Amino acid sequence: MSYRVKVITREEHLAFAAARPSVSHLQLPSWGEVKPDWRAEGLGWFDGEGRLAGAGLVLLRPLPKVRRYFAYLPEGPVIDWAAPDLEQWLAPLLAHLKARGAFTVRMGPPVVARRWSADAVKAAIADPAARRLGDVEATTREPGADEIAERLRRAGWRRTEPGGEDGFAAGQPQYVFQVPLAGRSLEEVQHGLNQQWRRNIKKAEKAGVKVVEGGYEDLPVFHTLYTETAERDRFVARPLSYFQRMWTALRAEDPGRMRLYLAHHDGDTLAAATMLTVGAHVWYSYGASTGRSREVQPNNALQWRMMCDAHERGAAVYDFRGITDTLEEGNHLLGLLRFKAGAGGEAVEYLGEWEHPLNKVLHTAFGLYLSRR
């Protein structure tokens, strides 16, 4: 079957996403409004009978002084990735974007390749011979993932190299940690927490930590903690305006799309986090905490409240988002992996991000520009 790709309306895009059990928040129209330095377009795949069969949000980043674009579909597009005629889906996407002036297309197929149980992750961390999670035998291999990757290679796509030594992909994380909620009672989810998590939740409760939902007016408090976290964990903080724009854009699309949680103790805000929801998928998006009063365990209390709320709202999965691939004891991100793995669930590897150069000269020049930043 051949498909035709064209720009779709916001209403068409949202209706298509609403009919799916899970679509990344990065593939919804509102995400384009969060990225003002990019031009956003909703694209639709139409079959021979004119029915909308796939959709995606593409972000177009212009090159300085020329009308040529780097095209990016984060965690998308939403198409039939298992289709034997995958090239029939991707070729019209490339043709459309080339006509729009794109010199390179990058995408992140929402296809799971492997899974590791929390116990498998714990064992890998404890194994001195294990250097990276990707080198450890997976608990589950998803059927068809290797074949999809091979089809992409044959069609001229190339997987992007993970950025840095921490295992995170150049764009969105290839490895995430997820806690399945579907078909499980809250007691079963709680039983899946390790002893340290359960102990810390009780300690926070006994110390009087209170977790509440906040609003737009609480974003500056969140951002103060977030900036402190960035300095401590050595990453570049986003400005307050970014989170204000997220709040406005996402909640205008759906009032429940983005929530803010804050953990209070004795009149002091010790931790905060944003939570995103699309359909039955809930993400812990951005987290922040202070070094003050860490002994009362506000982070465990915060996450448990968010997991409980996600469960109450019928979520199928609570997604902790990115984890490091490295298992090196000296890596500063290993503690975050330990924390997330303590919640039970599983580490999940996606196929990663893939690129297709449409103009090799500009593609190479852009790659050199990024490497020197």
C-alpha cells in the first residue's frame, strides 16, 4: 500500500492520538509550542482511500541565513512500525520533508527492543564485570525489533551515536525505566518497591512530609530547586520560561496533560517534579530537590504520590524516563539508576534515534557544527 504525507490540522492530529493507547507527549501539537526556536508541523499519512493512518509532529530547525532545515520527529512518528512495507511509510515522509527544504531527517521510532527486570538491573549493577546495561543479557527481547532496525538500515537510515559516556542518546533517551501499572492493584505496585523504598516512604510519612499538587504560580519554587539540582548533578538547567511555556501549552491542549507536585516539610519545599499524561501513559518528566533535610526522604514520598495518582487515574505505565546505560561505579548517574530501579518495574531499551541525510554536504557540516558546540 502506498501512502501520501501532508500537513494535518491540530484537530486531526489530536483525534488520531486520542484513538491510540499510547503516544509520546513529544508527538503532540502542543510540544511544538514548547519549542519556539523550531517550526512545528503536524503530518498525516493517508492511505489510498483517504483515511488518516499515521501521524507525527516534525520540528524544523533552520540553518542560519539559508532556508534549509534539520527535521526532527522526537519519539515518532506514530505509524505501523511492524508493517512489512515499512519503506512505503518512510519514503513519502522523506519526500515531503525534502520538498520543505530539509537536509537531514532524524526520528525516534517508538519501538521497544529489550527489557531488563528490576532484579536483572540490580544484579548488573552489582556485577563488577558488567560495564554497560546493553551488554547484559536482557530479560526479554521484543520480537521484530531487530528486523525493523535492519529494514531501516536497508532504506538508508543510520542510528545516531549515543551522546557522551552516560548512555543517553543525542536527542531523547534510548534507555528508560518504567513501572507497569495495568492489571495491578496499588498494593501489588507497593509490594514491587524494594525494601529501601518502602522504608523511606514510611520515614517521610513519619517525619511529616506532605506532597501536594501545585499550580503555575509554584513553578518559580520548582525552578529554584531544579537549578540547585542542575548544579549538583552537572547538567545545564533550562530557564523558568521554558517550564512556564510547557505548562501553558500542554494544559491548554488538555488540563490534565501536565501536573506539578511539591514535597513540603516544616514549611520548606524540599523536592518537586512535573508529571505528564497522554492516554494511559504517565511520565515523570523533570525532577528537582534540595540538599536540605534529605534524611526525611522527600523524593521517595514525592514519587510514590505521583505513582498513586497515576494508578488512580487508570494509567497503564509510570515512566521514569531516561536512565544511564553505564554501570561504572564512579559514574554520577548510577545513583539515579539505583533509585529508579528500586521502584520495581523494568529497564526498557528503545531502538534509539535514526537519521537519514537528504543533502550529504549540509548533513556533514551540521554534524561538525554540533560537535564543536
